[in-house]
Amino acid sequence: MPETYTVSTSFLRPLLAAVEEAGIAPASALQGTPLTVEHLMVPNSRIGIGIARMIWQRAVKLTRDDLLGLAVAEKMKPSTFHTLGMAFLSSATLAHAVDLTVRYQRLVSEAGMLHTEPLDNGQLALVQAEQNGKPALLAQQTEALIAGMHLQSRSLTQRLIVPVEVHFRHPPQGDAARYVACFGVLPQFNADAHRIIFARDDLQRPLPYADEELCRRHCDWADQQCASLPAIGYVASYAVQWLSSRVGGNVGVADLANALGMSVRNLQRALRDEGTSWRTLVDGARREALSRLLQTGVSLEAAAQQLGYHDASSVSRAGRRWFGEPPKRWSERQ
């Protein structure tokens, strides 16, 4: 079965920003992939981790910067981490923010699994110990994640905190001085896991923008988004999520194949093995979209325009097929 581990495109935007700062057109980093800069700007969009790795690999080559991960971390903002970033800002403590990171990590990326390890003296390690899918993440991708968490912790606390230790499984990728400038300490390389260790005082100190009610609302929204993510390992599940934000656009099976880094033939075979097809998925996505629109009082003319139908009559015929009765009558009974 094809791997469908995905990453939020918001997590790739800082990479394009770092590439542009290096004097290189962001679109250059996407050459050799089926994506455009516009694809990465679609809200709530996701792409396969294999495509993400290709973009990173291209960016490292173009910038000739083996420490590009550190530069990318400096470009990260709360929005980089999707809804999780908004929950960060209202967290009670840094320990709370780290806990949310583990809880909602799938919203950002499914490339690696994070967990925490309580240590002596109240210290806490955030560890990336497992990786999903193949090929392996680049060292720069891992460094961007760990450095990004560190720099976000400084932003949250509004203090120049220094981690107790930073560990990477890979060897150093460049000048030690750049690592120290980023973390405040020299990481330990060739370690048994990728981890960053936070001190007890930094973890427990109240954050300046803590807001329990606001954080709860962001977490509720994050729970809903997590529930709507595609089931890992099933192409059809990913396709449903992917189509939900594109149902009115001019998209085809090749666009979905490109997002997954698969050939159209392999995608169609995978969908067939899962008992469905591209046409069935598109039909289902349009049905769900029409039902939502009708329940909000949208006219058939407006629904036709939003869903890509020629006119109200066309969407009415489709609705009759889906609902077993005219769409207007169906919506009145809801």
C-alpha cells in the first residue's frame, strides 16, 4: 500500500522564505516537483512527505547551505505550526506548550513521531525518536524542527532561554559557531536520538499571554482538525481531505497524484484496491459540499458557481441523484 504520510504546507513556507532571503526565487526550490508556490499557499493544504523532502533537498543544493535548517527555524512563526501555533500562544506554561506539541503534532507533520521524557531535576526532553515513511528525513529537516521548537520557546517565554542539552543523531552539518548562535549551547552529535532538553524553571514559569479559555477553544478546534485528517496509509482517506478544500476548483486525478508523489496509474490502482475511484471520490466531495451549502441557505445558483457546475439546473439534477429528491425540498427537511 502506498505511504500517505503528509505534512502541512504551512510548515514549508519558512523554507521558501529562507530560500528567497538567500537571493534565490522560491519557485526554483520546487523545480522537479509537481508543485507551484501557489500550491503551498492553499490554506490547510497538505502534501506527501516524499515531496516535502524533495523540496528540502533542492533548497539545500540551491543555497549551498548545509545549515539551512537553522535558517529556516528563524523564519518560523506561530502560524507555521497550524492551529497548534495559536494554542501555543495562550498556553499556561512552556511545559503545557510542549505537551500540546506532542498531542497535536499530526497537524504539522507526520514525518516523525514526537514524545516527551521526564528527567531528573524536573527537566523534560522533547524527543523525535521515530520516523514514518521512506526515504529518511534530511538532517536539515530535523534541525529545522528542533531549532524551531527552541526559538518558539524563546518567543513564548519572551526570554533568551538556553536548553540544558540538544542532541542530534547525525554528525554536524557545518560550523559549530552557527549551532551555538542558534541554541546557546553546542549540540551533542551522533547521539541515540534527536532531542532538546528544557530546564525545570523554564518549563514551569507562567507565560505572559496565558489564557485558559482561549487555549481551550484553540484545542477544541485542533481536536476537530485532527479528527478530519486522513487515516494514515489509506490513499482514499487522504483524497477525501484533499478534495474538501478544492471541490469547486478545476482539479483532476493528476493533481492528487502530484500531491502524493505518485503516478496517476499507481494512484488509480491504489484507489481501486481500496474499493473506490477518483470519480466516486469527487462525486462524494461535491455531495458533502452541496449539503453544507444548502444548510446555510445558499441558493442553487450560488452553489452551482461554487461547486463548478454550469448552472442551477445542473447542480439540481446532481442533488436529486444524491438526495433522492430535489435539493430545495431536501434542505427544507434538515
